[in-house]
Amino acid sequence: MKKTGLQLILFIFLVANGLNAQEKPSFQGSYQQTYFIDMIEDLESRYDLKFLFGPELDSTIVDLEFSDVSLDKMVEKISITSNINFYVKNSTMVIATGKYKIKETLNPAIFNVRQLEKKAPSPDQESILDNIREIAELDRDNRMENQLIEIGKAINRFDGKTAIIDGFVKEAKTGEPVIGASVFKKSPLVGVITDQYGYFSFTLPKGKHVLFITSAGMKSTKRQVMLYSDGELNVELKNGIISLKEVVVTGERNTIENLQTGFANLNIKNIRQIPSVMGEADIMKIALTLPGVQTVGEGAAGFNVRGGSADQNLVLLNDVPVYNTNHLFGFFSVFNPDVIASANLYKSGIGANYGGRIASVFDVALRDGNKKKFTYKGGISPVTLKLTVEGPIKKDTSSYLVGLRSTYSDWILSLLDDPDFRNSEGGFSDLVGKVSHKIDDNNTLILSAYHSRDRFKLNSDSLYRYFNSNAALQWRHTFSKKLHAISSIAYANYNYQLSSDQNPVNAFKIDYNINHYALKTEFNYFPKERANVKFGVSSTLYDLQPGRKKPLGDQSLILPIDLNKEKGLETAIFGGYEYELTNRFSVYGGLRLSVFNSLGPGQSFSYQPNTPKEEEFVTDTTFHSNNEFIKTYVGPELRLSGRYKLGEDLSVKFSYDRMNQYIHVLSNTTAISPIDTWRLSSAAIKPQIGNQYSIGLYKTFFGTSMEMSIEGYYKTVNNVLEYKDGADLLLNEVLETDIVPAKGRAYGVEVLLKRKSGKFSGWLSYTYSRSEIQANGTFASERINGGRFYPSNFDKPHSAVLVSNYKINRRVNISFNVTYSTGRPATFPITKYEFKDKPRVLYGNRNEFRIPDYFRTDIAFNFDGNHRVHKRIDGSWSLSVYNLTSRANAYSVFFRAEGNEINGYKLSIFKNAIPTITYHFKLK
Amino acid sequence: MRRVNKYLVLLIYLGISGCLDPFDPNVPESDQSFVVVDGIVTDQPGPYTVKISRSTSLNGDSDKVTGAEVSIEVQNGGTETLIETRDGEYETSTLQGEVGKSYRLNINFGGQTYQSTWETIHPSPVIDSVYYQIRTIGTTDVEEDEDVVQFFIDSRGPDDGPRYFRYELEEVWKIGVFWPSYSDYIGNDQVVLTTNPRHTCWKYWEPSGINIATTAGLKSNVLSKHKIAFVGREEERFTRRYSILVKQFALEEKEYLFWKNLKESNEDLGSIFDKQPARVLGNLKNVTNPDESVLGYFSASGVQEERTYVKAVDVTPSLRRRPFCNPMDTLKKADFDMPEEYEETLLLAVNSGRSFFIGFYFSEIGGNVLGALLALPKCSDCTLKGGDVNEPEFWEE
């Protein structure tokens, strides 16, 4: 509480200042049934005035008229019409004080802070104090914004015309870096986005500039700088207290300015405003509301970007791939929302520094621990318990963050009467940790680690368990203002086990394991103003055990199966150059050269000439020694982007991406199943190669509060993996005999309309897209649907999503979402026949039919605790209803021979509306 | 719906009501029709039957192929032509399948020649035992559990013998009625032993599910505790005496895969991790027009059989519980003005088959017949429950 005293003294000083009234200008204005915010904008534009107020006032309707009045008189009029008190300071600032009047003669209580504290203030006094603190803080912010900050040494001001300004953007209260904040100057617009360390760096002409710093969920601010030479500017952004204007998705800089097509930044801040199943806020489920991102079914694992399969997404957690992104069959993602800062989704316009998957990059960044003080927070939902602990190791220098999440489902299952439930178990837990340490101004070390466990056993049958582990050590080094580097060493592991011990004679255990070792160095260089070069090298060694079956117990007769290990080395050299040619025209060109070596030990098979790849045609088996190069693939990948601004609020962009993928999930189920395996490209399995052309038109309205974008893309994929009928991929030694070489194409148009601020925010998107596959091999067994193009499992032509949030007041908001999409393709029987006196069906062409359309509405009411600064525990409640209309959306449609007939069925995961209450708490 | 998807079980606890609803997808009528062959030669005594038909639309009735020329060729041993005994069914007359020999099916009709691959009869391993366990399973009603009988099979063969098996099952069980009628009323308070007993019947059922097993991947050719049938109390299976016959067919791997795919795409669908349903074709092809797909299979298998009985006393009371039937009607002489009317009414009732005579209704003091006890047919006639009054030849009490 010492600090409070200090703030109050500051306040008194400010108030004293405020008493020096200046010469009074006269004001005039006329507002009929006008929004408060519009009136303020008008006033601020005409007079040298700054209004400070919370968002709850935005849409208050005012009705007043005044002409040739003094400032005080005008404020009084505004006060009457809006029913809000204001405090005028320095004749230039008008501060909303709500229902409290600030008197220029001070309340005697303020001078007796200590005494007040001892007395335990009444709630009313507390509120007054809160308000006073807020005002003092606002004022300090204002001072920061208006004072001129000198950067660099004045003595160097004549050496060259430009200088580099860099620094960190941090969250004011916790000291955590703010990722993806925009730092820019207007007219001409020059700016950058902070990286995952909150760092930014860019070149500006020397002289005076006003820099604006904005970030989703943060209060925007500005700094007036006088740039003499290269120097540093650190900015603290405030979170929450005054402004609760938070949005979930932002196109980083505004979408007009940035270079990327197909990009979205997902911010975790207010993610729980989006209703979720059983109260687990989930960043991957939020991604599904974006145009071009779809799923094969309710709760299915993973997501599909622009018609690609789920394994074509590079999902990174702190720059390390996560091989299984799902908990509980896919109902939840592995990302604990409490420890995530943000996620970036790149559907196209992917920089050369990313590679290895062909559909998208989903880059999830962990946030930093609180560098200022120890805090913890947690939550409880019907499925999980969560706890996050963080704090400084050394104040302002190093911090830690640990997040734990676990289900308590076994306990609930054990309480149930039904023996099927009692004998089942299922659950997951995950643990995330991050330590960051600033060695000095030029060096920072970051260690992050992740571990998750999943298991389920259904009705005493087989037990499935899987584990994800990943760890990375990153070293960030600044050579100079113009050049810095990030180097990392990373390890990832994914393994699963499937065991069955019900019958001791057949008891077995199957396991799968993949190890991923990676080294990467990336340089970020700013050669001159408005130019940025990123280049580097990365290398990944994959070492995987594609499957092993072992007997379990002495009685088991199971013969062990041990598939050959697979090893591969993926190396890439990349460089990309981004340059703003003119104010209107920016370009990016990147090249990534990826090389994949399939390494021994291993075996490869030779087949008789002119025969399909089937086991009976194998003529020879070649055994390869350890680390022998069995096969090498070289893939140059060109990446191009361009942006042309047609106006301040309108731009057009294009991009071209070529990507290679050397590691694939083998799956012939529609949804990713827990026993699917990642396998490497080899002599027999060629890398998947994707080419994507994308073009978009972006427009903002009403300042930047509304955004609209239209994007179109065309994509081709070579060497898509399709499977023969009835293929068995588990423990399959000769994979190529079950795979049909195929190619894919996808195209579509995505329209997004978004309102980012105000009481009513959200977005509406519509997507038309197609995704098709063609398998037209030489042999009949390599042709599917007669060699014609047919819809892939992810082909859902029409899809529309509405995500909306309405703030009733600071503490209560309502979210309402609607999702619609065409049903996914399915294979239906075309003919029936009798065999052994029972009816059987023959299936027709693959994916010729569709399951019924998907439609769902969700609603959520979120109640925040009050925002008093000194409250120790900040609690919030969320009440949501998923699938409000109780529509039984089809997950699949299938047919069964039952008795003497063929019956069609529709399987739905949810048939009812699912209400959930979630409680979150946070220790301040 | 007993075959509840096991993944859904866990989801249900999460408040998720995974569920199945009937669904009619409106698949348009297909003009494609395929030839379907269902034929087998075993090491058991013949005759062996080959059925030929054409596939139909999903709601269509079977379309038999008549007048085809059908023959089974024995490798290095001549050919036997089959005779069409019923529409679309062709039978051998003298052929006797032998272990180790290979057979091939040839069919000619409509100017097309169809032929199977060579199939060899492998001996089926000896069945060690067929046994059962009673299990309690949950039902959709939380309050009520249900007992079921799970049958298992153990078998053992030489390690270098066949390791792929298919099972066919035949269930036979004896049923009774709630109000058995042992005598026929012939008038004047006289009865004779019934000439047309309807109180004891046998019911037959062949479960339709495809049941396959393999010992491939095991050190020795031992099949242990393989689940063959999962039987509930439906249709009074365990009220008297129940019997199940298990036929074990020895298969080659490719036939096993045929059955596995057929099972996966016809019976196992409906989980949240469904495979892409397969287009399952067998071992036959059209020699004249190789592009035409032929459905079905011509197999040659060694067969072993084993029959097991389950007595009503050996199962739980809930399994042997009989469905209750409404109380009897009582026809009292006193309710009629004239004795002839009583006589006529009673004879009409029992002779028309609308009622069954159960017994007389006596005066408590004198032993006089005061009337007759009658039961409704559904309570006294087991053939109405789908039973057959003739005792099967093999039946053992």
C-alpha cells in the first residue's frame, strides 16, 4: 500500500497544477441524439482537448447544444446530458469521474491516508480512492504521451539521415512482453510488430515523430520522440483497468497495412467470451471460427486449413512442433489457455522462416511469467482444474511461469452405477513451464517446456495412453540496432501406447515413438529504413519408431513385431526480404531451400517393372546401414507477397507460397484417431508439395473500427497420400502397398467482416471453398473413382460463422455465435446384395455423397468480478450454452447390415444443448 | 442398440449425448447391378450349393440368376456340373471336398464367363471347447442392468496349419407357453390327450454378424477365449433349454481379409474414428469382360463343429424370466340359460382356435364340472411366437 500513498502525493501535485487556470477559449457545438463517443471525437478534433473515459460511455446518447461558452460551462452541460461527472485539468483534459465529483478543494481524508488504511475504509471510500487512483494514473499516462522523449545522443544527430529505434513493449503490471503490438508512426505510415519477446526495431528519419503503440486488449498509447541517433524506447502498455475494449482476433497491424494474405492473430485475452464446450476455452476451437479453417466433425481432432488435412498444419508451441494437438479424442486442444499469449495463424503469405508443412502455420506463443510479483490464478470447469503460478526470479530480469491443468474425470466415473462407466477411465493433464532471463540488454535466454499425458480405457478394454513432451532453449542476441539473432535448440517427443490385458493369452502392448531434435538460428536485419531481412538455417533430425508390438505377461503368445526405425534429416536455409518500395507498395520475396535425407538403417523394396506396388510383386529388399542416405529430396521453395494501397483504407495483396512436407500422418479414418502415426518420407513415399496463389482485397470503415476482407486462393498439392480400400496402417511394414499416389487441388473465396471495438464487436465470415483429390495411377488399384477428381474429406463448399459479443456494462457481456457449414463428403452404398443369406452393401464412389449440413448456435454470459485494484482475488463466472437449439448435427452417416435389412444411421455427438458454468479466479 | 460405440461411452459421462438416429440418405437409384456369387466347398459331406444373383437398389428384392451353366473344377481331377435345384441355387451331386485339394468355380451365362481363383481346402483345427460366462451390462436405463450370456471358443491347431478362421453360428432353443394346453375338449365334459400340441416349440436363428478370428501374430496356433456370440434374453432364449452350434471354417489370409473388409464396411461403422468404407470385391472375375466387378466369394474350407447346451437353471433368474400372459378366461355353465349354449360356445371357442382348453373348473364341494378354463392363443400356442413344434433330430435333453 506504500505505492498508493505515493500516487496520492503525485495526484495532489497534479491537482495543484490544475488550479492554474489558463485563458479560456470559447466553445460551441450542437449534438442531437448523438453517441457520446462521436461527440468527443468531434470536440477533440476541433479543440485542443483530451477526454478520458471508459468504454461504457461510448454509446451513451447525448443531446445538447452550446455556443460561445467557457470550457467549464460546456463540461457542465455534457455532465448534465450524460449524467456523468467530469473533472477538468489544465484546461486541456476532461476526465470522466463517474458518479463522483472531484472537488478542487481536497477531501481532508486524502491527507490522512495512513489513518484511513488503519480504519479499513468503507466501500464508498474505497471506490472514491479507486477513482482517484485511476485519475492519477491516467494523468501519468497522459504525461508520458505528451512529453518529448529524446532518443540517442544529440551529438550524433548529423551522422546520417536515419536512425534505428528499438525497444520492448511490456505489460505495465506484470512486465510480460506484449507480443504482436504495433509500433508505428502515421503519414507516412511506418511501423513494425513486436515479436514474441515484445521486441521491435525499425528505421526512421531523424527528427521528431509521434509513435503510436497499440495491441489487442491493451490500452493504446503514443510517445513523442526526438530521434537523434540509434536508441532505445521501452513502452509499457496497460491492460484492462480503464479500457475493457478487448478483441479476440486482430490482424496485427491493421489489415490494410500488413503484407500478409491469409493471416490472423488470435489473442487469448478474452477468449472465454466465446462459448465453448464444457467451459474449456480453447484457442484451436477459436481458430475454427475463422474463414478457411474447418473441422471434419464436432469435437474431431485438429483442423483443416483451406482444404488440407490436419497434419498439413505446422502447430508450434514456442517454436517447437506439437505432434498430437488433442486431448480426449479432439474435444480439447493441448493448449492451456491460461499460459498462452497469442497464436498466429498463417494460411498463406507464409514467410520463408517457416516450412515443413503445406497448409498452414499455427504458431502459439507462451506468455512470460510476471516479472514484478508473484501471482497465481486458476479455474474450475466440469472437466478440468487449472492452476497457473508465476513470478519473478529476480525482479524485472527473470521470471517463471508454470501452468498445470488436469481432469478429474476418473473420480466422477467411479461414482457412476453403470458398470461400463465404472470400468472406464479417461483423462488428461498437461504441464507448461517457461523461464526467461535477461542476461543483459543484448542477451536473453528463454527456456520453455511442455508435457502432456492422455489416457483412456473404455469398459475394461484396451488402454490408450499418449504423451507429448517438448522443450526449447532460446537465446536472443542483439548484435547492434540493425541486427539481432535468435538461436534455439529444441527437442520434441510424442509417443503412444496401446495395451490390452483382458485375455492373458492375447495380452499385448503396441507403442509408437517419435523424437525430434532441432537447431535453428534466425537473423533479423534492418539494412535501411522500411526494409527488413530475415535469414537463417534450421536443421531437424527425426528419429522414430513407427510401431512395435510386444507380448504382455508370461502367458501371452503374441509374437513381437518391431518395425524398422525411420530416421530423417530435414535441413533448410532460408532468407526473406521485405521492403516498402513506396508508401503504397510493399513487397516480400523469400526463398527456402529445404533438403530432406531419408537415413538408414532401414529397408526398401524393389518391385517388378510394370506392376503396382503390391507385396506379391516385391522382387528385392535392400537393407541400408545406419545413417546411410537412402533417399534425398531437395525442395526449393519460393515465397512472394505484395501489397498495394489503393487508399488509406483500402489495399490489395497477393502471395505465392510453395511448401514441402516430409513427415505425414497416416490416417484412413475421417477424423484423426489416437492410433494414427506420423511417418517420414522415404524412397517410396514422396514429399507432399504444395503451391498456393492467394489474392485479397482489404478495406476498413469508420476509422479502423470495421474491417472487411475478401481473399481468394488456388492451391495444388502433389503426392497427397490416399489409401487403398481397407488399408491397415497400424504396424504396416510396407506402407507403399496401401498408399495410392494422388494429387490435390483446392480453391475458394473467404469474406470476413469484423467490428473490433465498441459495445458490440465480433465478426461475420462466409467461405466458399472446394477441396478435391485425384488418384489416377497407372494401375487399376491406383485409381479411385475412375481417376477423376473427387471431393476430399475436408470439402465443405459453404461455410458461414457469426461471432458476436455485446458488452452490457463493464462487468457483464454476452456472446452469441452461429456456425453453419455444408455437410462433409461421405461414401454411401449404391447397391445391395445377398451373401450367405444376409444383406450386404457395395459402396459407391469415394466421397460421392454428403452428410447433412451443420448448424449450431451458442450463447455465453460472462460476469467479471469488479475491477477494484486492491481486491485480492478477482473472480469471474461464465455461463454458457453450447448448441442452444439442441440440433443433432450429424458427425457421420453410416449403414449397417442388421438382421435382414440395411439400416442407415446418423451419428451425432451432441443431441442436446450443453450448459456449463465455469469459475475463474486470479490473485492480484 | 446393444453395439454402443465404445468411444461414446466416455463422452456420455461428459454430458455429451452421443446418439444414433435412423437416417434415410435418399441415395438415388443406381443403374449398376453386379453379379453376386456365394459358393462353398467344404470337407464335410455335400451337396454344396452355389447361389448366383444380381445386386439391387438399396430397397430392392434379391434378383436371382437362373439358367446359368455352373461347374466346379477340381485341380488335376475333373469337373462337376451343378444342377439348378431352385431359382438361382445350383447344387453338386457327387462332389466330395477333400482337404488339400483345390477347387475353382466356373459360371457361364448371358454370354459372359465368370471364374474364381483356385481355392484349397485347409483342415480346420479341433475346437477345444465352446463355453460361456454370464455378464451384467448397463442399459440405457441407469436403474436397470441386464444379464447377457457371452459365448467363447477355444481351439488349437498345428502351428503350420491354417491361422485364419470364420465362424457361423446356429442357435436353437426350446420355448414353452404360459398356459400350456395338453388336452382337447371333445364335448360333454370329456377330454383327450391333445393331437396337436402347441405347448413346446423350438426356435432357430442364425446370427448375421460376421465373426472372424486369427492366430497370426501368435507364437502358437492357439485361439483363446474368442468371443463368438453375445446373447440376451430376447425371444425367451433361456427359459427352457438353449443350444448353439459353432462351425469353424479354416480360411486363407486373402479370404480372411475379404471378410474383415466386409465386416468393417457393413457392420463396424458408426464409431467416431470410422475408416473410409471399402469397396469389397472377392475372388471372382469376369473372364470375358475383366472390367466388370463381381461380388461375393467362392471358398473352399475345412470345417469343424461344436454344439453346446445351456440349461435354464444355469442362468440367472432375469435371463430365464418368461413373459407374463394375461389370466385365463373362465367359461361358467351358470352363465348360460341352456346347457347346450354352454356346450356350443365352448366347442366353438376351442375348435375355431380362438381359445385353448386348459382345464375344467370344478365345484369346491362336489367335484362337479362348473365350467372350463380357457386361454388365448398367444398364451398357449408357441408357434405364434415363431417356434416349430417338431423337435430337432440332434436335440439332447
